[in-house]
Amino acid sequence: LPREILSPGRLTLTLLAAPPPERSPMKLYLIRHGQSEGNRLQVFHGQFDYPLTAQGRQEALLCGEKLRDIPLTHCYASDLQRARDTAALALQGRDVPITLLPALREQNVGDMEGLTWAEMERLHPELLDGFLHRWFDTTPPGGESGREMEGRVSAALEEILAKDQDALIAAHFGTLSLMLHILGIARKEELFTKPFFIHQGCYTAIELQNGRATLLSLNA
């Protein structure tokens, strides 16, 4: 609001208060866990707690090097060991707190857990077809659909965004892909395809301002 002050010469000057400084946009940095034993075995795996392989640990360290000069306030990670260990390795030597969120876990694939592609084709061909072509609405027996998973990932993302701090998110292929969709960056039918395929050993940067998300980099 204007303030009036009286100068020594009895002239009235009106000073306008300076506008508040514009808030810096929030940035999220997404990293997919490094190669896990489940990846190495090439089996369907969701919430089974596979550890990182030696290659996966190197990928996490590589990601940390890429993030070295990026200021981070906090890290949120899935509580599955392949994601939480990726976060710890990527942030090695940095004073960045890590909060574990079970809602960031990979999809619960139920009875598909541990099966190879060949076993899925032989034992559950219709389920495999649905998983590949109607993922959002296909529920593996004993598991959850993509739509159900979206609900918990949305809740976790809302919790993170409420903090309004630049943050690292260490999670899984399905989880991070859903975040791109929830934030309006990727359409549902684009998930898991080449334009938005999230690789290991890389980070994806997103800027958020005025309710809008902008993809700054993918697989940097």
C-alpha cells in the first residue's frame, strides 16, 4: 500500500511499497532405481524386494554425479530397497534427508510376480495382453491395476508438492511414469513408450509454477 512521508521541504512524497519477490519455481528430479536382481533375471517384479545388482549400484552412483551440482532440499524414496539404496548412493556425501514413502512403491503385480515373459505367455496369455494393451484397467490376480496405483501415487505426489521444496524422488519405472501422467506431461497412452521411457542411471527434471508442470529434461 502507498505510504506518505513528509520531506524536510514540506513536500509530500508517495512511495509505493516494492512488490514481493516472485517465488522461484519448484523443481522435481526423478530417478529410477538402478538395475535390480529382478531386472537382471528379466522377470515381472513389482513389490518383491529385490536388491540392486553391482551394475545397479554403479548406475545410482552415476546418477549422483550428474546431480552433484544441483541444489536439493529433500529426497523422497520408495521404501523398497532397490529404490532407497539408489537414493542413498546418489546422495552419498550430501546432507540431504531421505523420507521413505511406501506409496511410491512399484505396482503390486500379484500372481505375475517372478514370472518370465515366456511363462506369462504360456500360463496367462489373456492377462499379459491386458497388461500390455490395457494397463490402466487390468488388475493382476492378487495385485492392483494401474488406475488403483495412480490413486496412491497421486496422494504421495500431493504430499511432496505441498512442501514446495526442490526435491529428488527415487522410485520405480511404473511410479515415475505415472507421475508424468498425473502432472499432465504425458498422456495415458504414451506411458512406457519411447518418448517417455524412463531409463536407469539418469534423472528427469520437472519445473512446477502456477499450477503448471514443464518437462525440463528426460533421461539426462
